[in-house]
Amino acid sequence: MENLEHRVAESRTEQIQIVMPGYTNGNGRLFGGKLVAWMDVVAAVTARRHAHRDVTTVSIDNLQFKKAAYANDTVLLIGQLTHVGVTSMEVRVEAFVERLDGSKELVNRAYFTLVALDSHERPTPVPRLVPETDEERAEWEAGARRTELRLQRRIEQF
């Protein structure tokens, strides 16, 4: 690994999609699964930019559909790292409907956990994350708590 730490801004990722009719249900609403697929790609790109490695998604937490997106809406997806462990990375992905006047409305937010992979597809260490702003530091602390909860759930399930 050439650089042992990265800032949040270095891996931030944005993607734009237009909701096409084939992505919607009979009421013209975007399929939730389609939105989750877009969000997963944004999370993966964000994590790959941080780790400089291939990654795989291991969990999605706190997936909240707040509003609907409809046919012909522009959807803006923003991913940014919130917390990292030794081999894992937590990425918050937010999806907004962007109106023609430029205003944005949050439609979904989720936290993805991804693991960096070496050339043999085994977990491999990732650079540390350097939170710089108060918001980034707050997300780091919240991410540490979510990581602990994930570990507890995993232990309780097995």
C-alpha cells in the first residue's frame, strides 16, 4: 500500500441516473432493488478508491426509503467513507432526487460495509481514514458504534 492514510474527500463518489420507465413499477415509482443496485455500485467505487483494491460488499445497514423517485426523475447518488477497520470500510450512500431547478430531496440513505480483497480474493488491509471536519468525525464515531453492533449481531446469529 503506497499511502497508509487517506482523507474522506479523496474517495468521495457521485453518480447520476435518470429513472427510465423500465426501472419503475406499475405506478411509475423506481424499483427499490434498482436503487439499491445503483447504491451498491457507488459504495464499491468509493471503497475501491480508498483501498486501491478490489472490494466486496458484506452488509447493508440502515436502508431507509424516505421518499419515492419516479420515471424521468434525476437521481444523484453520493458515497463517502465513514469508518474503516483493518480490512473493512463503511460507506454511507445517499440518494437524492435532483429537480430541474437544482434543488435536491433525500430519498434514501444506507451504510454499506465492504472488504478489500487481495489477488487471491482474501481480505487485505486498507489505509486509515483521516476525518477532517466535525461532520466526518461524528460519522467516524457513529461508524465505530455501528461496527460494534454488526459484530454483536454476527456473534449472536452463529
